[in-house]
Amino acid sequence: MKEFDLAIIGAGPGGYVCAIRAAQLGMKVAIIEKRRTLGGTCLNIGCIPSKALLDSSEHFYHTHHKLADHGIHVKDIQLDLKKLLARKDQVVKEVCDGVDWLMNKNKVERFHGHGKLVSNKEIFIQKEDGSSQTIQSRNIVIATGSVPIDLPGFEVDGKQIVTSDHAINFPSVPKHLLIIGAGVIGLELGSVWSRLGAQVSIIELLPKLFGTADRQMSSLAQRIYESQGLKFYFEHKVIGIEKKENEVILKAINSKGDGIEFKGDVVLVAVGRKPYVEGLGAKELGIQFTNRGRIQVDPHTYRTNIPNIYAIGDVIDGPMLAHKAEDEGIAVAEIINGQAGHVNYLAIPWIVYTWPEVAWVGYGEEELKEKGIDYVVGRAVFKSNGRVKAMNESEGQVKILAHKKTDRLLGVYIVGPRASDMIAEVALAFEFGATAEDVARTCHAHPTLSEVLREAAMAVGKWSIHS
Ligand code: NAI
């Protein structure tokens, strides 16, 4: 039987990054993955394909609606959806192949098959061709990720009732796409198909976007999305669906208790994801789970109740984000190596890759009020920034919440172009425990979008220059 220092089940961003870090630290590493390609949900059917579709659909939308302002006139704009989807598949292939290359480079041994824990040291691997193999490892990391949550009564058929797995591959643009859940998947895939010509209605249980995130900034984003054509129905509870040959009728109840019907051709169920532990053997082995169905780990060491078995990423508590899983992958490899691996959960950025993008780190105003923390607000709008004008953009705002006494950053929200890139500076500032003044006194190149962030930091101290 093959023996390893570390075996990782699942080759998503958590698992493969953990494998590389462990190999760098001198461990003999195995990675077990049931998909043919590495990279997990994120690279195969999540973050990467959806970003490829977002970029392509942005080009389509810009060509239609924005190029004329630049003096560029394009006639006969046509959508070749087959090619657009093929490009997306090519992007996915290249990033997945890249992970394969990294496994080889780092001498991580790859096993293709479904891994099942049979003891605290052994993993049984069921292969696609019916054969099997058992390997042994001193340490095991579970990084099996998550799958979409089903909605009772909404049986996914891949055609009229779909999950994000299918909505990255629609063979034609839906006429009316009904989306259940105004979360990140609903907003990103809703934006893609809306830009490509679909009517999009999003039905959401809660009263606002982005959960506990800052209300004012989520309202700002909502207004912009609505101006682009997305229709939101907040505080609506879906209660059933009727499928006809070429139509689906979604039934819901609004906050007043009134029944309402939505007619469309496809329903995308995007109500969150749940840990994927099917056939893993974790429960049989006595691994403990939280009451929310995630694997229970010690938050400082990622150890389960079985000391040499660890878990990271979507299967444990915390936001289901690829970069959170990656950081935990690095931390757990270092912990297994006897080092002090650590993740600063307060500095993890959230990003919604719509246009404009929405990104934030830290608390919103409502959370600070609830915690009784006194804060000062600094704001700056994108439209007065020179680079933004050059880009022909105008919408959006940066909002900074800093501690009233210490000036330390508590929350930074960006609704604006390329917020996903700008938020990196914010995460770094949080890591260093920066104050708003630290950001305000840091030289930001001109003309760049990042100047808007600096202006907001200056506004915290009431000395913004350009407003
Ligand atoms: P989500 O948790 O972001 O949003 C689900 C939404 O559905 C919530 O607003 C919730 O209130 C609503 N909802 C739940 N039950 C409902 C019901 N019965 N009727 C109407 N609304 C209902 O989950 P989503 O969008 O499915 O994404 C899954 C996971 O993938 C998330 O944890 C997310 O963090 C991650 N993800 C992250 C991305 C990013 O970082 N840009 C992109 C895509 C996914």
C-alpha cells in the first residue's frame, strides 16, 4: 500500500493549494479527486467559467450601449453563443491544466477517483473504471467543498429547473430567466444572461441584497442593477412551481401574504450551497459535524475530533469563498508541519463580479451599531475621478467606516468599476491594522481608480481634496 505524509481529499482551491504548500515543506503528498480535471467547483463550474461569461457578456453589453460614446460605431452586432461558451470552456481547460502542471512540478501524487475514509489513516479510492485502491497517510485533509442546496419541490432537471452548474451552459439565451435567491450566484449569472438579452427576475426571501453587508451600499448596488434591467422581488417566499411544455410558473407569497406568479422559461435555483460529504465515510468514522451540517474543526488548527484528520474550505464554517479555502489550505499545511499557520477572517474580501463590481472587507454600519462601536464615515464618489471619466464610467462610491477614537479601519465598501482589484489594498490595510489616515497619507498614483479610495479615507478626517 502506498504511504504518504499527507493525503488531501478534494482538489479545489483549498485542496490543491494545501498540497503545494505541504510539498514545499517537504511532505510526501497525495491528492484524491473524483473529477477528471483538477480545480474543484471554482475552476470547473464556478468562479472561473462565470468570470469568463461575465467578461464576454460585458463586452457584448459595452459594444451595444457604450462604444458609441467613444466615437466607435459598430454595425450588425451579433451574438455567437456557441463560440462564447466554447471560449469559456477553453479558459476553464487552461486553468485546470495549470493545476495539473503545478501538481507535477511539486511532485504531488494525483489519484483520480472518489475518496472514502476507512480509518484514520486509510483512504479507499473508487475509480471510474470500477477498479479501486487504498492508500495510507499519516495526516488527512478533507477539502471536499460544497454543492448547491436543493429547494424542496423544485426538482432540478437541468432544463427548466437548473442550478449554476447548468446556467453556465444554457444552449440559448432564455427569454425570461427566473432566479430564486439574490445572492452572488443570482446576481452574477443574472447579469450575464441579462446582458445577453434575457429578461431577468430575481426572487429573494430577505429584504435586501448581500445579507448583513452595509445597507446603504447594498441599496446603491441594487439601484444600479435595476437601472440595467434586473428586477428584484424582495421578501418573497417561493412556494411551488408548475412546469408546462415551454413555460414554468413560479408561485410565491410576498410579505403581505399575497400570492404572486412569475412566468418564465427557466428557473435558476441559487439559494446557497451545502458541504459535500456524500460517500466520504466521515460520519461512519465518527467525525463530528456542527448543527449546520459542516465538519466541526478546532478554529485554530482545523483539526477534527480525530487528531490527524483536518478539514478546510466549504466543508467547515465560514464564508464559502475560494480565497478563504486557499488561505486555510496554506495554514493547515503549515500547522501539520509544526508551524503557526493562521487566517485573519476579518481581512477576507467579499466580491460580487457584476458591473460595477461590489467588494468589501469588514463590518457595515448596521453591524457596528449592533456591536455598539462608535465610528466615523468617509465617502467618495467615482464620478469625480479623472480616470473614471476617461473610462466613461460614472457610477459608484467608496465608503469607509473607521473607529471614532482610534481611526482604525472597521469596514470598507466599494461599489464601482474594478472594485475587485481595488479591494486588495483594503485587505492589506486590514492585515496591518491600518487607520483611515494611513490610507489617506499613502501616495496613490494619478490617474487611477484607487484615488477614490484615498479620497474616502481623507473624508474620514474631513479633509478630502476633490469634493
Ligand atoms: P448565497 O448564500 O450568496 O445567496 C443565496 C440567497 O438565496 C440568499 O440571499 C438567501 O436569502 C436566498 N434564499 C435562500 N432561500 C431562499 C428561498 N427559498 N427563496 C428565495 N430566496 C432564498 O448563495 P449562492 O448565490 O447560491 O452562492 C453559493 C455560494 O457560492 C455562496 O456561499 C457564495 O459565497 C459562493 N459564491 C461566491 C462567489 C463570489 O465570491 N463572487 C460567486 C459565486 C458563488
